Amino acid sequence: MTIASADAVADGQGAAMLLERTRTAVDPQLRSTVETLPGSMRRVAMYHFGWEHADGSPAAEQAGKAIRPALVLAAARALGAEEAGAVKAAAAVELAHNFTLLHDDIVDEDVTRRHRPTAWTVFGIPDALIAGDAMCALALRMLAEDPHPVSAAASARLAACIIELCAGQQADCAFEGRGPREVSLDECVAMATAKTGALLGCSCALGALYAGAGEEEVAAMDAFGREAGLAFQLIDDLIGIWGDPDRTGKPAGADLVAHKKSLPVVAALASGTPAGEELAELYALPALDAAAVRAAADAVERAGGRDWAQAQAAERMGRAVEHLAQAVPDLAAAGDLLALAEFVTRRSR
């Protein structure tokens, strides 16, 4: 794959092309692996990925953006390897990611994903939960059975990552039981790093491992992905407040409705401003109607939460590039990774 031109990177076309090529390379492996699941679990997973309708008939929905598998393949290429050797690792991280999505939708009681009803609303909580468990096991088995020399190390790394992101999810849930002023910004950043940054870091590290990189290069790639992942989460949190429902497939202000203590929300609550106090009062209400959601979004913005999150996303991407340069001194060879990083911090859905 040729490195995306500067113009293509700037308008997102380069990243879109990378993601589409990733889907083409990884989806056959991903689908064939999912199809090995026993009946009811396979049906839930096939629906979740958009390959089947609820009744089991074929569907052609988008199976996700493929950002994490794209990072695996781009990291391998940046370090001089052929991407074909890392396809199983790329499919494994996508399975792990989608295991978390199935569980997150249950925990958050989200009723839509990718413009369709979530799996738990269609098949029930037990079946969706168990299908997620099975997908996690599939991801680890895929790496463990891969004949590649680094497969054991890759499987162990992914397992450790899954434990870390589960800890991040647990912290996120625990925040919901605490008062509006009881979650610090440092705690929120640590939660987001574990919940989102860990898997993006692991994706880049697996690509480096499959390229035969040394320990220092693998660690630098992991750090790149973690910082890019935190930038990704910052943007995702902004979309959770101001995203267009027609583009996100979720209701307007979904994170505010759920009283989520996302990064821009916690930054606003910690601002010491009158708007931050207004937001705290709104978050103390048991439920927010449409007018209250609009008021809360306005309060986050006036308290500086939106500007802070956007500035932090840019700062984290700067740090990410510094780490990347340690693994790939000639950044021209890492053009695809930079294109993906640019995409995740400039997306609108």
C-alpha cells in the first residue's frame, strides 16, 4: 500500500481508503472465525457485525470502522513487514473490541448501534452477554493457535490488555454512582486511557511484534497507540454530547442523558465556573429531558469542557507522534499510522 498523500490525509480520504482496504483484508478471516461459534452465539455475533438480520437472513451493514485492525496492519508495514502475516492479529483485536461493545451496550443500556437495534435489545441480555464472552475467547484462541513465532507473546499481551480495559470499564461504571463533583479529572483520564487507549496501544504493539520489532520499538508503538487512543476518546466524548444523531446512530446528547462523567463533562465540573455549577445541578437531577440535555451541553461548553477536550486531543496526538518517532525514526514510513491518527482526532461520528 502506498503512503497516503498529504492532501488525502488532510481531508480524510487517505484514512478512509486505509480502513476500506483493512476491511477487505481482515473481514474474511474475521467472518470465518465468527462462523465457528455454536448456533445461538453465532447468530448474535453475525447480527452484531452487520452480516445478518435478526432473523438470520443475509445483511450488508457496515461492520464497524476497523480502526484497531488498521493500526495492527499499519504498524507492521511501518516496520517493514508484509501485512498478510499480521491479518490474524488484526482480526483478533477486532474481535476483542467487539466483545467490549456487546458488553458496553448492555451496561450503558444503549438501544442503537450502527443505526440498528443493539444485540441485547434483539436477543436479550443473557445471549448478548454470552456471545461477547465467546468473542473474547475467540480472539485469544486465534492468536494462541497462530503458527507465527510471536503468537504466544501476542496472545499474552492481548489478554493483559483485555484485563486493563475491563478495569477501565469498571471505573467508568463506578463513576456513575458518585456525585457530580466526586470524580477528579486525573481519575477520568486514567479511566479513559485504560478503557480506550489500552486496546489501540495493544493494536500497534501487536503489529510491531508481528514485524519482528525489538522490545523498545514495541513499547514505543504501544505508547503511540495509547496516546492516540486517549485523543480518540476525547473526540468520542465530544461526539457523545454534540454528535449528529443521523451520523452517530444514537440519540442527541446520549452521554448527558446517561449522566456520563466523560472527559469534557468532568473538565467542566472541575472548572470552578458558574457554568460548572449549573452542570453539577443538572447532573444531580434523576433524569434529563430534552431541554435539560440542551442546557447541560451549553453548560459544558461555557465551562470550557469542549475547548479543553479539543486542546487535549491535539496535545495527546503530539505526544503520540513523539513516541512513534522512537519506533520509526523516518516518519515517512509511518504515513499510514499518521493518517489513521489524523482520522480519529478529526472525525465527526
